Amino acid sequence: MASSNFIDYVKINCRSGHGGAGSLHFRREKHVPKGGPDGGDGGRGGHIILRGNNQHWTLLHLKYRKHIKADAGKGGEGGRRTGAEGEDVYLDVPLGTIARNAETNEIMAELTEEGQEIILLPGGRGGLGNTHFKTPTQQAPHYSQPGEEGQEAWIVLELKLLADVGLVGFPNAGKSTLLSVLSAARPEIADYPFTTLVPNLGVVAYRDYKSFVIADIPGIIEGASQGKGLGLRFLRHIERNSVLLFMIPASSEDIAAEYAILSNELVAFNPELADKTRVLAVTKIDLADDIELDRIKDCLPKNIPTVFISSVQQRGLGELKDLLWQTLNQPSATDE
């Protein structure tokens, strides 16, 4: 996925259609000089509808559609004929998209399932024709309703990637290398910080034709929750991952301290992330000898499952996949 094509934030102006006006009409036929009112109702205006589509991975297709307008409903006609409804506008978005009102920041919709549809802005109702206003004392009403105005708002669409496992670590922790080894994804890999500038997804094949999805999130640095480095731009993608895989290289001076920094940044961004299931992978063990690895084992953070891996030498990857699969499929407290 080219970095220039990964768009996870767009702001668009949406306007639903106006309702059609009700008809002011009287039945006039030969031999029926006073047929009475028969004006039909106006059609409703078109809706603006969000629809989940798993064929989309980014919001790129909406980046240049700044103004989106639905059609107005048609006016009613004589003979109690209702006007046609305005055509709805469907906005297909990737699963994991959230829609917010740009002014109030209120969440208006959240799409997590294929084919899920949510009316973002409803079209205006059509006006009633004069046939509805006939009474015993007012048998020829010269009145019909105008159509209801449509709604208009600036909408912010944010994509939060849906993945089973999210990779969390400082730049150059080996996240992209691990993703390239475990899956068919081909992220950019180089020996300098912030090689990964956009999230990458990869499907990891497991035993018996099973699989799970891993998301490589661009590296976090201390202060990311306050906007440093790549800042808040990609932290939101971590919110929807079922399991967080913390990755810290064996060359780190203090693995427990690095883990604490990463954990603090996530919790500062969203306190709910403190409750996410976590796994720790000590990476690049090919660069450490046995004595160094023994020292590391005595300094690991407590109460977190840990595995030692080398993506280059493909050591410990089977154990890592087993641990991730078991963690993803362990029964929750609500299931017991």
C-alpha cells in the first residue's frame, strides 16, 4: 500500500435533499365540476448514507469529494400522486470508520460490519397535499405543505484499522520486518527511524487453515500522546486491536523501562487501552549472546507473556504465533 494512498482522515460537507412540496390541486373532469381537492404529497429528499465495505482499506476515494449533496424530492401531483423520492447518496467506507460532527465532535456513526448502513443525514420530509386538509367546514382547502428542508453539516470521517494484533514499539523495533516475515505484506524496511509512515496490515497463516490479522503501526516515541513524532495521527489505530504485541529489541538498555514508556503513552492517549490484552516480544535476539539474553530474562516487566524472537533468523516465530493465537482465543470473563 503506497504511503501517499493511505488516507485515514477526511472532512467533507454533506447536505441531504429537500422534501418535495405537496400539491395544491382540485379534481376537474367532465360532469364533475366540483370534484374536491386531490393534491398528492411531495416525495422525501435523498438521505446521505454511510455503508461499510470491506473492499475499501482507506478513505482515499473520498479525499477529493469535499461537497456531497443528495437530490431533492419531487413535488406531488394531482390525482393524489405522490412525488418521487430524491435519490439517496451512499458513501462506502472501510470497516472501522467513525463519523463525527466537525463542529460538536459528536460521534454520529460507527461502521464495523460489511454492508452495515447508517443514515448520516436524513432527507427532508415531503409536504402534504391539500387533500389532507379537507374538513366538513373547509371542503376546498387552498393550502398544501412545502417540503421540509434537508440537513447540512461538515462531517469528519476517521478510520481506525480493525486488526486482531497491533504491533507497538519504538521506531526500528523490528515491527515491519516481523510483518514481512509472518505475512505476505511488503512494508518498507530500512535501518533508520520512521521508515513506516502509514499502518500496514498483514494476514498471518496459522495451523489448519486458520489465520489472524496483524497491524504494523508507525513507531511511537516518548511524548507521542502530546503530539511529538508522528504524534496522535496513528495512535487511534491501536484502539481497535484485540491484542497489543509490544516489541522491544534485545539491544535495549532497559526493556522494562521502554515497556513502561510505551504503556504510559498509550494510556495517556486513551485510558481504556490499559485494559487491552498484551504480549511482549523481545526482538533482534540474533544481535545478543546467551549471557546477554540471560541478563534480559531477569529484567523483564512482570505479568506479561514474553517470547524471544529473531525475524532475520526466523527464531521463535512459531512460538510467537502459538502465543498470539492462544491469547486471541482465550475465553473472556463474560464467556465463563
